[in-house]
Amino acid sequence: MALATLADVKRVLHITDVDEARDADITSCLVALSDWVKQVLRAEYDATSTVRTVKYYDVHEDAALAVPVAESAVNAVRVYLLADAVASALTVNTNYEVKDGRTVRLRPPTTSTPFEGATAGRLFDTYARVEIDYTPPGTVPASVRDGVAMLAAGWWQSGPQLASGVTSERIGDYSFSTRRSVSSDGGADAVEDFWSAGMKLLHPWIRSSVAVT
């Protein structure tokens, strides 16, 4: 599934007519860029909103875990102290909280009761496994859609030129060098502008799977 449509790319390119050969070329660029962005964002957007489960291993008790698809609804969180142990269900807003529609922040107790009437601080343990049930939104976020459309527009205009140039761009662990170019309609710096704008739109959606804060 492409993360944007042909119409999205033509919109950013200000193309209003229909040319089957050109539109097929744009679509090929769009599909290729969509596949790449899915790998960079570590997310699989699609048109369904069925419940999925993601598993993390060797997780610190107070870790922050990133659900693969942004703007998802978190349905349940289960933890296992040992690989073959019975799962313990965590309670939302007590044992964990969901932040920004993607990050599940584990909230373990910070004190223990060694004997009646006494409290003491405790060292955090490590879970053998954490499972999170989540429901994706079933839609592609607007900024992801537009970012992919802009990358595809730049790639269609001058893909090979993006491989050599003077301006460094980075998205997550990936970096590129782009060069200034001239668009098909004579607009200067169009390729660089499309690529840079697309990267900026996508950058906030990049998250590590597990982050401790």
C-alpha cells in the first residue's frame, strides 16, 4: 500500500492534466518511496483498524515502549517476569500511561513493604517480555502522506541527482546528500525543496521501539 496517492503527488507538483506515461512513472516513484518510508518509520500503515499485538523482550520496568503505528489506541499491556511465566495485566493510568498516541510509559511501584508498617525503595527489575495490544487508526497521518508525496515528487523530477550533491539531509539513521536542481517547469531548487520539506514532515514520526527516559 502506498502511503500517498498519485493525486497527492500531482497536487504538490501543481500538475492538473492526465498523461498516462508520466503518471505511471510518478506512481512507480511513489510506491518505491512508500516502501522505504515504512522501513524508516518502522510502521506498517494500512486501511484496516484490527487489533494487533506487539512484543518486546528484556524490558526494564520503567521503560517507554513505542507502538509501531502512531495514533493507535492501546487496548491492553501484559508483562512476564519469566519467559514461561503467567502474564500479569497492567492497569492503565496506574501501572502504565499512554502518551502522544504512541508511547506506552511503564509506571512500576517505586517502594516496597519489607514488613508491616515499613516502606523502602526498591530496585527496578527487568521483564522477560512485554505484550501490547493496540488498534491502528486505519488511516495515514496527513503529515506522513504529504511528506511521502513531496519525496516522490522530488524523486520523479530528478531521482539520480539526489544521490550526489552538497546539502546533507537526515531522517532517523538514514542520511542523504542532495543537490540544487531545476524543476520541469523551470522553478529553481525544486528538487531540494521537495526533498527537504518531505524529510521535515516525516522526521517527527520516527521513534525507537524502546526508549528509557
